[in-house]
Amino acid sequence: MSKHAGPRQKKVPTCPPTPQRVKAAEARRKAFDRVGPTLHERVVLTRRGKDVAAVIPLDDLARLEELENASDVRAARKARKEKGAVRLGTIKARLGMR
């Protein structure tokens, strides 16, 4: 009998679970009760049946901020390559700042 376990299986990426929906008024009344579950799951607050806000785990927030920062860096690099760019020193001189 062979000890070979067979080909390695690839990990299949999973989608995040569907967020829980909570009425905004209920969230206000039970704010502290809502904090515990949000440590590991996403909660969408609704008002009159419409999504109005989301409470997300801190890990998700950190990832969103990383993505936003990376996007800002790409936009800044692109802007620096555009024609007609004016250096900060030139702008300060025009405004009488030093």
C-alpha cells in the first residue's frame, strides 16, 4: 500500500458571509449587545427597509484602509506624470508662503 496521499488540492476562495441586517432603531436600543457579534461578522443597519450603514470587524476596516491607501498612491503617481504639473515650491512662492 502506498503512502502517497494523491495530488494536493487547491484552496478555493470563499466569499464572506452575507451580512446580518438590523434596523437602525433596534441597533440604537441594543448597541452594546451588537458589539460582540460584530467582532467577527458584518452587520448592515437598515432604516425603513433601506441599508444605511455597516458595522464591520476591525480587520475588515484595516484591509479597506490598505486598499484605499494603495489607490491614493497610484492616483498620486499618475498625477505626477501629467503635463502641466506645478511643483509645491512654485505654488508656495506664488502665494507668498515660505
